[in-house]
Amino acid sequence: MNHVGSRQAEGGEPSVRRRAPLSSVFETGRGARIYPYLLVLPAFVIVLGVVLYPVVAGIVASFQDLTLRTLSRGTVSFVGLRNFERMWADPVFWSALRNTGLWVGANVVAQMVLGLALALLLNHRVRGLGFFRAGILLPWVVPSVVAVLTWRWMYDPSVGIVNEMLVRTGLLQEYFPILGDVRTALWAVTVESIWKGTPFVMLLLLAALQMIPRSVTEAAQMDGAHGWRMLVFIVLPQIRLAFAIAMILTLILTVNNFNAIWLMTAGGPLNSSEILFTLAYRYGFERMNLGLASAVATVLFFFLVVVTSVYLYLIRLRDEG
């Protein structure tokens, strides 16, 4: 008591050692170095669990005898490249690969061209333009299942509006099963996919166009750049990054567009609209061969990685040159 009292008498109040606030721990030294990593740690864990783990598990499964029978008996074993050999020996795989190339190529080219055209058209301050922008974005915000079922009804050979319009304009002599013919099934689904995906591309490119400084376009106009010269030499170089992002996203979304193909044609007729995604689904959930399905998915995954990497590399070379 006397000791405490003497401390109170000397200092007026008893000395209390206060802890530094938690924020100051991360301001200097080791805390400052690990603080950024702690901020991204939750997102990294989510990506690891939701993206990386399924990819690795799928690649591993492609080298295993993974079927419903082996799973139930607990006899899953490593089979090397047997699943890939069976996949390559299946003529449906090569048909699906060709259809995937046509499907992706037509979608990417059409969506990029139409998206750029619409973005250029809407990149003007015109009265009532907001209404047209909302109308163009409508296909993109419609749920994919609703859009697919609507187009399937429109293609119906008995009551569909597409057949009705073609017959009335004289392009067809009689009603035609558009989704039931091997010559038109894939292209009919492609039209629906282009209609659904183009507004997304337009939105990305329109945002990029609105970021171009007016001083750049005005200077180009003063130098005599108009029309195609303005587009090719001024506008496109200014939005090349957004254009690359839009193309890569369109490529990935088109490859993964399962709903359109499956709900409209289910890969038919006679596999004429079968793509690799639907083929993987068929292997996995109709044949119950998850190893074979994983082999198709692995090929599809590395196809996307290679195409995306090459495209980004070419963009980088162009920027450095």
C-alpha cells in the first residue's frame, strides 16, 4: 500500500502499460509485409476450393477407371491413357470436335462484329438512346433457359414464327423442321447463342469507347481521319485491351454454353450439333463413365488454355512492337 501510494504521489496516477492498437502491428516491419497477403487469403482459399481443386480432380480422373461400377465397388484404378485412347477411337468425338470449332468460331466472330457495331452505334448522345440501350441488353438479362425454350418454340415446325415468316416471304415452300435437320440444327442454335451473347460484348466495348479521350478523336478528325480510317487506326487501338477481354470471355462462355445445345437439340439429330461439352455430359451421365467424361473435359480445358495464351501473347507482341 505504501509503495502504491508513493507511486501515486510521485506521478499523480498509477502507471498503466497500454497495448499498441492492432492496426499499428501491420504498419511497420514484418506485419506490414504480410498484411497484403492476409487481405487476399480468403479469396485465394475460395478460388482454390472452387476452381483449382475441381480442375486438378478432373485431370486426375481422366487417368482413372472411374465408372459407377468401380465407384460402388471401391476398385477405382489408374489406367494411364486408356480413356484418351477410347475417346480418340470414338467417331462421335471427332464429329463433336468439328462441331465445337464451327460453334465457337461462328459465335466469337459474329458476337464480336455485331457487338462492336452496336457499341459504335450507341456511342453517341442522342435523345432517347437510353431506351434503345435497355432494349438491346434485354436478351442478355433474360435467363438462359427461358431464352432457349423461347427460341425452340419459335423454331417449331408447326406453330413456330420462324417457319411462318419464311413461308410467307417465299423462302420456304412448306414448313421445315429446323432443329430436326442435320443441315440446320447447329446453325439454328448458333443464331440463338449469338442473339443472347452479343449484348454482353456490346456492353464491354461501349464502356471502352466511352473512355477514349475526345481530344484523341478530335485531333484525328482534324488530320482527316474519318470512317474506316478512324475505326482501324484510332478507335480499335484505343480499345484493344477491352476487345481482347471481350473475345476471351466470349470464347469461354461459348465453349461452356451447355444449355443452348442440350435444351434445343440434345446434340442431335444424329450428333450433328454435338459439341465437346455435351459429349462429356453424355459420357458421364448416360454411360456413367466419369473417367471418359473427364478425358473430354481435360481436352476442352487445355484447348481453352492454349487458345487464350496464344491470343494474349499475340496482343503482348503487338503492344511491344
